[in-house]
Amino acid sequence: MLKKRLNSFRYAFAGIADMFRTQANVKIHLAVSVFVVLAGWYFKINRTEWCLVSLAIAAVLAAEGFNTALEYLTDLVSPNHHPLAGKAKDVAAGAVLVAAFGAAAVGLLIFLPKIMAH
């Protein structure tokens, strides 16, 4: 049982590595995340703000993971173009955009007052 649990973590980390290696938008989100974390240290955001920033970053990266998985699966089951396959990919990409807009809103609400006061 322990070996199965360890393998599940190994597979999960392999999936994360694949996502970061193959998806250009994930690299952009990672760069923005690093910038936001540095800004958080610079502006000394409080624990609640760190929680919100962390959740926003995790939500965007998780959405990218779901999007990547759905793209892989769609390409497997529908290697030729199909309108429904395109719609599935579009909706998944839209979900990432919604998460990114939500994260941007969190960032603005936390950092804009600090930037204005600085």
C-alpha cells in the first residue's frame, strides 16, 4: 500500500513536470507567480494576504493542469479536428482565463493600495 501511495506522488510530480516543460502559458504563469511572491516579500503582506495570493497562484496552476490534461485526452480520443473537441479545449482554456482574472483581481486588491501608499 505504501508503494502505491509513493507511486501516486511520483506520477503526480511527473505530470507537473510535464506541464511546466511543455506548456508555454504555464511558464508565463510561473514567472508572474515568482514576481508576485517577490512583491509580497517586498511589501511585507500579512498572513491573510499570503493565503489569498497562495490560493490564487494554486488555482491558476491547477486550472492550467486541468486544461493540459483535457487537451491531451481530447487529442487522444479525437486526433482529427472535431467541433466538439474544439469546444472542449476552448472551454478549458476559458476556465484558465477565469482563474487568471480572479488571481489578477486578488493581486490588485492586495498590492494596489500598497503601491499607492509607497
